[in-house]
Amino acid sequence: MHWYRLRLRAAHVGTVKAPARSDRMTDTNLLPTLVENSLQIAWDFLDGVGEIDDRQRTAEFLLQNIKTQILRGEGRALLLSNRAIESFRRRPLLVS
């Protein structure tokens, strides 16, 4: 056998397959942080531009929207918050 073949074979001896990368969505420790960060980004923006009239309804709407997106597989906080803001702005306004 040539020296380079021995070297290639030696490189594979004892090689252990790397563990699978953990998916952000399956790590339940990160979900509360993801929800909190996304909600805070959306809240700060809407509050900063003065679009929050009913604080409780706004918080519930944003939280539900973010949770729905996470259940559909989205895991990026900025995208979650941007979509929640857009949905909030497009929601039908209910007259009480």
C-alpha cells in the first residue's frame, strides 16, 4: 500500500460521527426566551410609534401571533416580531 492510502485510512480510524446539531425549535429551554424577545421587540416598536391603544389586547394579540408562528416552525426573533407587527397593523379594528 502506498503511504498516502495508509494516511487516509489512519485518518478515519476512531473517527466519531459528530452529534446532530440541536434544532432551536426542539430546545424547550430556548422557547420562552424566543417568545419574550420577539414580543419585546414588537411591543417596543409599536409603543414607540404610538400604535398601542389597548395594552392588554395588544399584548394578547402579539403573543398569540408569535406563538402561532413558532408552532409553524419559525425561530428567528426579528422575523417573528416583524410579522407580528404587520399582522397587528392589518387586523380589523373592532368597534366596542
